[in-house]
Amino acid sequence: MTLNSATILNYKNIAEARLAFSPKLNCLIGNNGQGKTNVLDAIYYLSMCRSYASTGDNSAVIRHGEPYMMLQGSYTRCETPLEVSVALQRGKRKVVRRDGKEYQRLSQHIGLLPVVMVSPMDWDLVRGSGEERRRFMDLIISQNDSEYLDALIRYSKAIEQRNAMIKREMRDPLLYETVEQAMDQHAALIHGRRQQWLEQFLPTFMHYYNAVAGDGEAVSLHYKSHLDEGTMLDHLNATRERDLILGYTTRGIHRDDIELLLDGHPMRRTGSQGQCKTYTIALRLAQFDFIKANNPTVPILLLDDIFDKLDACRVERIVDVVSSDRFGQIFITDTNRTHLDEIVARHGGGHCLMHVENGNVTVIKGGEPS
């Protein structure tokens, strides 16, 4: 799959950009805070219907002082042209269209245009709460499994219902029965798919970590879930009184986590900045391979400022990894053109080089509209 061209209007600090891309390598150079990341984020939005830095406030992506934002992308997917657009006005719902036809549910779009983004914000995967790692699992699996995505949505709605009942201090077990049976059904599917995902994902993750870090560091991932110790119904029945006291549902797959380990110890406690950065890059590259293996089209890879906090040896290995032909279309940002020139030299084939300053994107080489 390739993104052939994109139009970006009023997206964050980008007033207007009309860009044509290389089907292989696209490099964005510029100082920090100029808008390089926002170009990648707009591409991510076209695939996932939300910003990578989602805040819950949809209008946060609209340029200051403007009433709306709009994104348009022209793709080739499985040798077929495809047009996608996203429009968002302040105070209104977003509208996503495929070939001019509006989606009734945004979930229908997820997975059509697979994308993987490596970002400095991935630091939260290591240092952040379990919610960050659950989101990581969910975004990967959902891009390939519509049944999983549907179960997630239905589970979330059911737990909202149960929490509302708890807040009203409803105590009759019969009133909880329908909601909890739905939670049990969806939780079982989600738990099983997460276990299957990790089994396939782990060897690839370990491969990429060793490719960047070299030998001598042993990494692993451990999936932790309440459902390892009983069904969802078992937990809900056992904790109902405690839930009523605390005011929310305390156990279930919405509390799942992945333990990130380095040499048998939690990464968040023992890993250096370089090791943590290597860990998150390996997680994302393994995500790329997983989606590629389970999707009819190759994902777009977005690499945002990936060399920061890495020593020279790890930078060299990262350049080797991303220069290989296993990836399809790549977008990469950096403040240091030396890194990008080295990747271009090793990657071979066509490329597009763009300079970003104060939200303005200027093509230096390649990418001219046809």
C-alpha cells in the first residue's frame, strides 16, 4: 500500500500543504517544533480516524483560530486507487469518507489502511500506566481483527452500564445479570485473542531488540490478566460488594497489562534511556511485522525522531534495519540531515526529501505532483 499524495488543511500548525510522495522513502527535515511530526500525524489520522497524540478533545487538532480541519489522501491499495478524506468542524462530529461515501461507523475504516508509527511518545509504553500498554495491544489487534474491535467496543459499553448501576447503588443481582453476561462473553474473546497475539508477537519483538541492541541483553513480555485466574463472571460476582464501595468495576480485562522485562527485571525500573528507546522501537517494528503478516497489504511506516537518546552503535543498527527491503513506504523525520542522507544512500531507489519550517512544507527533492 502507498500514499501517493495528501492535502492537509488547518491541521495543528499546518495551514495548508499539498504533497506528493515517493512510494518508497520520504524524509522530513527541520528543527524541533516546526511541524514535521504533524505531517506524520495527519497521515496516521487518515488511517486511524484520530491523532496519534489523542487527547479526547477532537478539536485539539484544528489549527488555532480556524473553524475546521480537513485531510485528504490518495492511496493505492492492492493495486486499486482509493481516496480517503476526514473533515472536522469545532463542536461537531468528524466525517470520514472513502471514495466519497461517508462511513456510518468509524470502526468500519480501521484496518483498511494499516499504519505503524514510532514516536518519542512511545516512552509511555515503558514508563506509563497499564492503560498505555492495553491501548498498544488493542490498536495492533484491531487493525487485523474486526471481531476483536467489535468485542472491545461492546465490552466498553457494558462496563459503562455496570459502573452507572454501581454509582446508583443498585444491589439486586438480577439487575446486573444481563450486563455481566455480555461482559463475560466479550472478555473471553478479548482475553483469548490477546494471548494468541502475544505468542506470535514475542519472537519478532525479541529479534528486533537484538538487531538494534546487539547481543547480551535478554528481553521478554508477559501478559497479565485477571482472567488467568477465573472467568469474568467469577470476578464480577466475587468483587461486587467491593465495587459498590469503591464506585467502579475493579476487575476484568480492562485492567490487563503487559510486563516489559529486561534480563528478568521490569524495564521501567532498570532500563537506561537508550535501552528504553530501543525497547519501544522494537515493539513498534514487531507491530509492523505482525500487521504485515495478518493483512493483505503492507503497512505504512512512520518514524518520528527515532535516533534521539541512542548511542552511535544503536543508530548504526537502526539505519541498517530501516534500510532493508522488508518495509514498504516509509516516512521519517529528523533534525539531523546526516542520518537521513545515510538512510537514503543505503535504501536505494526513489525518495522524497522535504523541509518543514513553521508549518510550511517545501519539497527539496522528488515528490513533484504528476
